[in-house]
Amino acid sequence: MLAVNSRAHVDCVSRVVRNADRQAKAPVPSLIFDSWCRSMSQHHLDPGSLQGPRILSHSLLKECRERAELFMRIASEEVTQIHARIRHADYCVMLTDAQGQTIDYRVDSAIRSDCRKAGLYLGTCWSEAEEGTCGVATVLTNHSAVTVHKRDHFRAAFIGLTCSAAPIFDPQGQLLGVMDASALQSPDDRRSQHLVRQMVLQSARAIENAFFMHSAQGHWILRAHSTPGYVDSQPDLLLAWDNDGRLQGLNSNARQALRLRYGHLPEHIGEVFDLDALHGISEHTDQQLNWRGESTHMQARVSVPRLRARRSTVVSRINDSAQVDPRIDENLRLAVRVKDRNLPVLIQGETGAGKEVFARQLHEYSARRSGAFVALNCAAIPESLIESELFGYAAGAFTGASNKGMKGLLLQADGGTLFLDEIGDMPLALQTRLLRVMAEGEVAPLGASRRQQVDIQVICATHRDLSSMVSAGTFREDLYFRLGCARFQLPPLRERTDKLALLNHLLEEHAHSSGGSIGISAQALELMLGYAWPGNIRQLRHVLGYACAVCEGATIQVDDLPLEIRGEQITVATHQPALSAQRQLLLDALIRHRWKPGDAARSLGISRATLYRRVNEHGIEMPRKRRV
């Protein structure tokens, strides 16, 4: 029966696309029709294909989720709530990132298996170029809510699904991701999905507003609604501006309203509302506010920039005058100038010093900020898999390869930035291929018969001494010189002048994720500021996470800190003498996790390969390697 349906669908799609000049007679909405045409003529997809969507590898999915961690955390409650409202009708709810990759989802256990077979699962990729017309892909292309119902789908694999999806934007109007609700079975009439589509759109707007309020808390914020009583709980318009009155953020409804009124987006809040009137609006009660020069009014509240109060006995926030370490600031300024001239950038620094954070900031400040930021940790992926992850592969390129092939990270980063962490761990043969890509701007996936043009900028990072590796013959000299002209050294945490600012920032992150506020006692703070931090910022993050977890009150005390921070030694079975700080940290993690390398590595925030390397460097004997 499926084969018959597939043939009928192929005939329908082919007939409609062939008769493109008679668009008015198409049996699908114009949005769907346009996507069908692109899927066939631009993406060269097969409407009869029954292959499911591409699924990210575990390592790539982990990186995608880490990149979208804040977005996922803010969206999580709303994803759960909308699923609770439609789960009785056997709907699966998915949240994707801006590339259409599923980073979170909700589905009842009774239909989990069937949904997974249909591609409704974590890590599935829904771009139009790969899957043709579907809910997520159509939103990615058109940036508007849509229902793609059954035979609206381009590929026969999905003609049983109904998918309603809506975009989620950040305060600057950039796409954050897509909310999607899909069902395996539904009535044939597309109108049956109208209510679900409205619920999905409402949830997407709720997530967008929550992300706005989190991102804009350092600015003045206007919340407004046409109806009293809804301003606080369901604001329709959100606008944020700085102390100089420059608009810093708008939600989708405000962006649309301002474009309709002015034909463009104003740059100053004074162009939209009278400043005296704004300053008279309360934060706690709804008050009437008119558009500038008009009698049309709305109910509004205005929030002042949010600064948490200090506690008298704890340090809970740094002084406003505290600034980033000037070396970091200067490095970032110079790196942006280099990157915007299409030159590769090399970031060097100790493990955990914040190289990826620096790379992300560099991308966000550069001219390519609207493009994708794609990251690969060369030390975290087995050598045998790095090539396929980076270059991708054609269908049937090797035994076990997907029938659809896989789009590599180089092509995923087209138009954006590729970040290669721990470049020193990249195999020599792969260094040669990377150098060719950087020189020629072309990528040849494994097993492919032709090259594809790619427009990327490369940021590399390493904790290794690449010049020594060149001398030893383990790193290509030509690649080293290509990367070495724009080299930036990040100082270790122990040498940074902004340790207090970093500590406070990470503490606020942990406090926000736990839904409360937390401080740190003066004694605990003194210990942390005086500690050497061999694991740098990554170690600081994990130490604060541990302290927040074990802290019984609202203030981290000395006893809440791990033993190594307190300067206490851990006695191990071999009664070894005092250990170096990093060796002590490794032993602590291994013993705590019963010598399981994977668990210990995760607790330290490092890859398994890095853990093994450090174990060997410090001469730590793993139990399974001990001689009898």
C-alpha cells in the first residue's frame, strides 16, 4: 500500500512542478508549491524517496545542544507545556536550532518507537536542501508559521505526517530555532490542524518573549498589550533600549508593528514614544501609553535595567566598573579585524582557558555573525571518524554509510565560521585536505565524483606547541605558517585580572539554572581567588556547579568547596606523596567515579582522549593496566 501511495505522490508532485506556469491550479498552498519547485529544481531531491531524515552523530548532537544550551533551558518549560496540551492526540513536540537540527523533544513512551521510525527524534535534521518540503524546513526558508499536512510534504517518506511549526527569533530578529508539533496520523482535511498551529505559534512567541526578557535584563524594557491585565503575563510588544535611548531589541510583534507604522525600524526609543511619558510609566502596574504623535494607546509597564542588590556578608555581584582582562579585550578587537579580512585565526592557550568561548565571541562580532558557527573538537572524535565528520560523504561511500550520504561540517559552515578545536590532534593526512580547502575553497565529500564550492572562514585552537610539532614532523609546516600569522594567546585563569568578574558571571549562570539566587562567603571567595586553577575556566565552572549543588543555604561556604580548592590532600590507597594540582584533580575525579574514564572525563569537562593523555603525563596507573 505504501508503494502505491508513493507512486501516486511522485506522479502528483511531478505533474504540479512541470506545470509551474499554471500555479493557480496547484492542489497545495503557494508556500508549499514554491518549496516543491525548489526541492526538485534546486535541491534535486527524489519525491519518491522513503529514506528517513539524516541523524546527527552523538558528538555533533552534543555540540549542537551545548551551543544552544541557554535557548534550550529557557524553552524547556514551554516545550513541556504544549506537549501536555496535545499529547492526548498523539503529537510529538520538537525544538530545533536555526539550522533545523532537533535539539529537544517531547513524546509519550507509547508512540516513541513509531515516532523515531518516522524521523521525529532527537538529532534529526530538517533542512529543505536535505528533506524537501516539511514543517521545519518551510519555516527556516520563509520565517513564518506553517502547517505542512500529509501530502504537502515533498518526499513520500513523510506523507503520513502532519507538521505545524513556527519560528522563534532573538531580540535582534535573528532566527533562534523552530517549534514543531507533528502527528503520525490525522484527518485528511488540513483545517483540522488550525488549532494546533495556533498553539504552536503561541508557544513559540512565549519562548521568544522569555528569551527576550532574559537577554535584555541589562536594558530598559517596555512591555505592552492592548488589553489591561495581559501586560505582565502575556505582553504583546517588547522593546529594549540602553541608557542613551538606542533600541537594543524588539520581539517579533514589535518589529512588525514598527515596520507597519514607519516603513523601517527606528533606532531610538524617542522616535516611537515620548520620553517623558515613558519615564512616568510604572514597573508594577499597567498604565496607558500613546504612540508618539498619536491618540492610539495601549497598556504598558517599563522596567529599569536589572541590577541585583549586594548582600552585606557575601559577594554576589561585581562592581559595575569591573572590566574584562585587557589582554582578552585587545585580542578580540584585533582578531575581529583579521577575521573580517578572510584570514584564518589561531587561538592558543591552556586547556580550559576559554578558547571556544573566545571563538564564539569572535564569530558574533565579525561580519559573518549571521552565518552558522560550526565546531569540531579534533581530540574528542576518533581519528577514523574525523574525515567523514569534516568532509561528509556521498551515498554508499563505504560500508555502513547512510543511503542519503551525510553533509560534512565544512558544507554546514558554508557562509559562516568553522571552529576546529585542538587542531594539533588532527591527523596529518587530514591537515593536507584542510589546507587544500582553505586555498581552493572547494570540498570533495568522501566518495563524491565532483567538488562543491564552499565559503568558510576557519578559526583553530590548540593547547599544544605547534612549532615543536612541526619540528617533530607531526604537524604540517605549510598549515602552521598559514595559521600562524594571526595567532592569539589566551592567558590562563591564574594570570587574568578579571577572575572576580568571571567567577560572578558563572555563579549567576548556575543560580539562574537552579531558579534562585546564590552568593559566596568572603572566606570561600578568598580561597577561590587564591587558587591556581590548573583546569582554568572549565575547572572553575565545574567547581561552582559542585558548590551550588551541595550548598544547603543561599551562600556558598568554605565547606561547600571541593577538597583541592580548600588545599586539603586526598589520601589514596598507594599512599603517594603530595601531588601536583592537576594530578590531584585527575586522581580526585577518577577515584570519585570508580576509575571509569568516561565519567571522570565528563566531570572534568574534558574529552576522554585528553584524560588519557594527562593520565600518562602524570604517571597515573589505571587499575586495568596494573600488572599482576
